Amino acid sequence: MFLTRVALAACLSAAIFSACRSTHDVPKVHDLAPRAVAEIARYEARTATGVVGIVRLLEIRDPQGPMRFWRIETRDGSWAGHASEQGRFSRRVPFRDDEEDLGVWPMAQGVAQVLGAASSLQLEQVAVADLAPTTPPR
């Protein structure tokens, strides 16, 4: 009888302890686990001769908080380079693991540097069919 009461008390305390777990815990995700990426905005890079590239604002949906960056593509969709939110630009180099650092530029000038276009490049926002919300996810 005493043993069943002790076993019952142990089971009851274990059930109460597991029910007290916080639902606000950030899920533990492995550092190399895949993350969702959403396109937030898209721009056409234009010169006097027409569209020379596309600039996409992408957001990695990380459990620790969203990470945004810009991907710069040529007119045919090939990746040409990247830009950080702080305005640091880099150009992709074929057959190399790293990118060529181009420095910090205002957006239009940095995109022109990556694409090798005229400095009179203009960025025009275009519609994204499945545009993600611009506020960070919670």
C-alpha cells in the first residue's frame, strides 16, 4: 500500500513538472538545419538601355530572428552578387568559394558595381506575386 502511494505521488509530480514547461521556449534548431527564405521585395535595375538586372530583398526565417540580405542577379537570372543590410557589396566569382568584396556603397551605386553597369543605374520596385509581409515574423 505504501509503495503504491509513493509510485502514485512520483507519477503525479512528474505530470505536474512536465505541464509547467514554458510554451515560449525558442525551439532548438541545429546550426546547419535548413531555414525558410522569403522574398520581401524585388527591384529592376535599369539603365538608359533597359533592364540590366534584378535585385531581391530576401529574408532568412531563423528562430533566433530574421536575417535580411539583397541578392543581385543579371537580366537572365544568374547570381551576380550580394549586399548586406549595412550596404556592403560583393560580386560572385566563377570557380571560387568566396566572393569579391566591393566595399560599402549606396544601393544603386553598389548594384551598378556588381553588374558592371553605368553609374546612372535606377532601381524600380516591381510586384512580387507572393510578397511576404514586411514586418519580421514573431
